[in-house]
Amino acid sequence: MMGTTASAKIIAIPIMEKPPEPATSVVTEVPAQAPPATSDLPAPEPEPIPTVSLREVFQGLLAKFTRDRLITALLGGMSIAALFLFWYFGTKYRLEFYIRFKNVPTPNEVFQQLTQVGLSNKYLVNIAISVRRILTGFFIAMLIGVPLGLAIGKYPRVRDFFMPVMEILRPIPAIAWVPMSIMLWPNNEAAIVFITFIGAFFPILLNTIHGVHSLDQVLVRAARCLGASELRLFVNVILPGSLPHIFTGLAVGMGVAWVSLIAAEMISGQFGVGYFTWEAYSLVDYPAIVLGMITIGVLGLACSGIIRMVGILLMPWLAFAPGGKR
Amino acid sequence: MSLAEVETQKGFIDVRDMGVTFGANDNKVIAVDNVSLNVQPGEFVSLIGPSGCGKSTLLSIVAGFVQPTHGKATLDGKAITKPGSDRGVVFQQYSLFPWLSVRKNVEFGLKMAGVDQSKRNVTARSLLDLAGLLSFENHYPDQLSGGMKQRIGIVRALATSPQVLLMDEPFGALDTQTRVVMQEILTNIWQQFKISVLFITHDIEESIFLSDRIYVMTARPGRIKAEIKVPLPRPRRAEMTDTPEFMNLVQELKGLIREESLAAMGPELKDRGLSGFGMKVGPKGVGEIF
């Protein structure tokens, strides 16, 4: 009696493990009358495979997203509107409560400025030059920072050699490099790119190192057991495993790069959005100051948005990672 | 699929007079002391013992992650010095690469060996079919349950056709139901591949159900305390766990392990047993509590 119940119980266990899909996934095929295994050897059981209706999953996701997104968009719009209203009423009534709106241009004045200057050659050239400087400095920082970070993270000896220098240079803000940079580089353009590079470099380097260190060691072991050589380990395990942290570094680095670039342009520049803003201040052209600021904000937003998008495209698996890295 | 009747059976693991010491001087810890064991070609051998007895260390040596302090480990007569694809390893923690799809995970070893894409694809798909997970080939590991991940871990280790499979408590993180099923799946796969297996566990029933032979280890420093043959017929079925032969083996192993588990908790406990500490089954009355 005991034996039969036990065996019956065991046979009835369906090998069915649902993937943690959203609740909308429809799992069909429950083996209602699982035939009692009669053969001696239980051949690799034809497992009941949870079949998921793709359409329903998508519909569920869509419904969730649109609802979520609607609220997100609403809150986002409200926060921008609040800032705008504060500016609008502040300048309309010329508020003076410690901060002074006396000289601040109104939104309308800035808009006028945009329509006049906005499409002028000078303004667009300034933007183009700033973007070129950012991209050059940022990509050089990435090309040096990521491989160096991987090497420092992987090999203690490389770390021993490079980290003391890095730790001394890191606390020096990029702006403090301006005089040295002007001395060091043959022309103004190279000096500004160098300062942008300095700003982007350290966040990228440190996050890459952190990415290597936080990589689960069992993955490295597994790769070695599967015959991965040192170089292949880097390309196939350490790099993709560190990628989420590398992208954090790239996003932070991009932000610091903009800060550094604008400061450098204001101090030493010809051309560039920072120079445009500072020049407007010198010429007492108040609406142009605000236009310059808004331009910097939009460009910075666009750059970090691009990095985030590339990250999503390169790391599709993160959508399923526990804790939702995204 | 069956690679039946391989004439020259390979996969002979031989561990001789193995000793492993960690640290130095005052912090010196003897993890494994004078252990000799072997796995015959095509044999399923379990290593069982209390936690911290050095059984995982032993497996790490055979896998090639750790070098022994003295003694040596060989595979088919060749000394083991570093990890390699001739030894498939399945870890207790899920060790699938989260950035690769299920199929790419299974293909990984073949890719490292320079096998071209179309061949990799065919091998990986047939192995996934064997694991009953072909329909999940394009999923990412994070979309799967623990039992699924571990099945993929097993077939991934088999993809490069290793001579031996080393398993370090592979089902330790699974729930009891899944575990029972996984054990049956593993015996099936093992019979199809005719591969030598060294299996680490602390689960007595699991070791009996799966193995041809079981080595029992002592508490630290780990030594081989007993070697037990499992005479149960093959193929093994889940119902066998209710037979008297099975139960007797469980009792025998329980006796051997319990002593070591007590020893692992401290020498005083071993000498006196639990009752030696004046532990009682329960208070007899209110007066005894206060």
C-alpha cells in the first residue's frame, strides 16, 4: 500500500517549471492523465512545455506600459511645467525675495532670442563645436578607460602599478587642469578636448574596475572549465559581465564631461556653447545667457539619452535580471 | 544520440595521498588530509560528508582550480594542473552566463574550442532537446526557474564531450520536488553518455539513489572514513527509495555521517553527545521552567 501510493505520487509530479513570466502568460497542457511509465527506463520525458501565448503577453505588457508610461509622462510634464511657471511668474512680477528676478529675462524674451539667434550660423557652429569636443574627449576616455579598467580589475599587478597615480590625479577637478592644459597642449582646441577627456575618464575607469570586481567568480570558473583561454575569457566573460557597470560609468562620465567642457570653454575658449553663454554675459545680452543654459541642458540630456539607449540595445538580458537593473 | 559501447573507456580519475593545507603558521588549516579515491571509467561516485569537510576542495582540485599541498590527482594517467574542457563541471550556484541566451550558453564550450557556428548550433539544440528545454533556446537564463537553469548547466558541461563530469552539490539550491525529478533526469543522462561522474553532496538519499559507490568523509581535516558500494540495480527509479535495501543503506550512512556531523560541531559534542549537555526532551511541568 505504501509503495503504490509513493510511486503514484512520484509519477504524478509533472516536470513543469514555469518561467517567471508576467501573470498574463497562459500555461496550457497540464498532463491530466499522465500515463504511468511502464518501460523500465524512463526515457527523457516528453515534458509538458508551458506554451505561452505571445499575443496575450504582448497585450499585457502593452497595457501595463501605456498605463505606467502615462503616469510617468504626466509627472514629468508637471515638473517641467512647475519650473516654467516659477520662471514665468518670477519674471512677470519681478519678484524680489533675496533672489532677484529684476534682470532675469522672461520666457518670451528668450523665445524671441531663439527665433532670432537660434537658427543663425554662429549659434549652430557653437553647438557643433561643443559636440565635436565632447565626442572626441569622451571617446578617447572610453577607449583608454574601459580596457585599462578591465586590466586593473583583473590583474592585481596592473592595479598595483596604475592605481597610485590614478588616486593622486583623480581628486583634481577637470577645471583645475585648465591652466596646465593650456601650457601642455599646442593649441586651444586640444587643451579643451583634454579637459573634457579628464572629466569623462575617471568615472569610466572606476566603474569598469568595479564591474570586473563585482563579476560573479563562478562565471569565470565556469568559463575556464569550458576551455576559455585568457584572451577569450576577457572578450566573452569579463567584458560582457562588466558591461552594466561600464555603462553606468559612461553615463556618469558623459555628465562630468559636459561640466568640464562648459567650464573650459568659459575660461579659455573660442566658440562652443559655454563660450556663447559667457560672451552673452560680457555683452549684457541676458536672454542669450538663458538660451545658452537651456542649450547646454538639452545637449546633455540628449547625450545621456543616447548612452542609455545604446545600453538597452547592447544588454537586452537586463530586462529580465532580478531587481530590474533598468 | 546514444554514444553507446565506447570500446576504450576513458575517464579514470585517480586521487592519491591528497593533502590540502590553507594558510600558514598559526592560521594553518588542514582542509583535506591524506585522501585517496578513484572513479572508474563510466562509474558514478559520490563524495558525502558534513559541511566543511573539504569535499568541495577535493572537487576543486580535480577540476583544476586548486593545487594540492601534497599528493596528486590524475585523469587517465595525466596529472591535473589546470581547468580544462576534458572535465565538465556543474556548480551549486547557477553559473549560466546571464548575457547569453540558453542556446549560446550551451554552445559556449564549443565556441571556445573553435567549432564553427552551424555545428555548435546542431549540438546545442540536440542537448537542449535532451534536457527538455529546446523551446527555451532563445530565452535568457534569468527567465528560467532554478531546475531549468541547472539542467542547462548539466548539458552545457556535456557539450564539449568531456570524459568526466564533476558536480558540486548541483541540486543543493533546489526544492525537494524538483530535486527528485532532477536526480532521475541525471541518471538518464548519465546512462546515455556513459560518462564518469564525481558527485558531491550532503544528502544521503541522493547519494544512494545516484551512485555506484559512495565515499564518506570525516569532519575536518577531511579523510575518507568509509567506502560503500551501492548494490541497487539499474536503472534506478524513484520508487526504489521505499525498498528495504535502500532504507538499510540510508540507516548505515546516517550512522556514519551523524558521528562526523557532531564532530564537525566541536569535540565536546562528539564526546558527550547531545544528552551530555543536560538537554532534555521537554519540561515536565511549569515548576521546571521557572
